[in-house]
Amino acid sequence: YIQQEQDIVLTEINVNSLEEGSVALKLTKNGTPSDLTADEDYTTEKTGGNDQWSRYVYTVAKDLFAEDGRYSVSVYSLDDAGNVNENIDETKKAEISFGVDKTKPVIVPADLENGQQYAEQEKTASIEVKDNLVLETVSIELNGSPITTFAIPESNEKQNVKIVATDAAGNMEEILVEDFLVSSNPLVRWYNNTPLFIGTLVGVGVLIVAVILFIILGKKKKSKEEASNA
């Protein structure tokens, strides 16, 4: 599996020369075969012959592999002795199959979000990870430490999860889910809910100030009444 397309170069060596016009190259993309055109889709360079082993170098243009997909290239030829040669013959061990993958894997946390609170003793989260060809590895870190199961224990502090996925071509995707809280303790959730916590403190502060003002004004009023009665 490769991230970038490249020319495919293969060499056929034969004790005889090949019959003129007998060479046929075929490209299969995602299971669909098509014939390649000489001097347009591929070039052929011949050396040898004249009582020497014949050598044919086929170069298939990389433009044919520009899109993501699974590819295979097969070569058929017939030599002057009437022998049929195919690189897909198992005895040749020359099959050419590969994948072009320029696309990163996709990671979707299904039930875990940034900054959310979960009133649970343990949060069993799930994620969807997929790739357009072959997914190679997926790793998950909780607060910087690797985990093998996506079960997040409760904590008095906010937590973070990092998910990294790599495909067979080496494309990597990474996402972070940050500042979420898993706790069954309502006081912990209240304390970690910044707007609510600050709002509560402000409300309590306003109430205290109001009580103090009420007491002070009450004392002043009482002092005036005592002065008037004196």
C-alpha cells in the first residue's frame, strides 16, 4: 500500500524473442479489468536477441494509479517458440498487486464530547474508525496512558482521550476529546461546571452583601428612632 502513485516497471526475460504484437498488458482497478494501450498507457524497451537472451522492460504510467483504489497489473506474451508467458502464473511469483491510498482514516467518537459531564461511575464509550482501504492500527490514550478497553473510570478531575488511527499506506489521523468529566458525585460535577460554580458563588456573594446591607440599614434606622425618642 502506497500513499503516492508511481510508475510500475517490470522486466520480462526470455531465451527467445517475443512474437510481434503478442504482448498484452491489463490493468484491474477495484475488480474491474481494462486493456492498456501500448505507447499510451505503457512503453516497452527491448534489448538482447540475435542469439542472446531477450529482455523486455515495460513501464506503466503512474497517471493510471492517481485515484485511491486496489490495482493489479498483468502481462501476457507469446514467444517465437510458442510459449505463453503470464506474470500472474503462480510459478512465476511475479504478480503485481497494490493499493493507492492518499486518504486518512476517519475517527468518530459516538458518545464522548469535549467539555461534557457524565454522571456515571464508569463511562463505556464507543468510537467508529474506518478507512477506505485497509485499517492497520488504532490506539487510545486516556490522560496520556495507553488503554486497551474504552471504559473510562470516574474521577474528581476532568479527563482527556487521544485516539490515533493508521492505515496500511501509513496515513495517520488523530483526534482529541478534552475536558470531559466522569463522576457520580453531584458536588464534583457542580464544582467542575465552571459557569454554574461561578454563578453560584456570585449569587451567594450577592445574597451576603444584601444581608449585610439589610443589617446595616436596620441598625441605622434603629439608631435614628432611638435618637428621635430621646
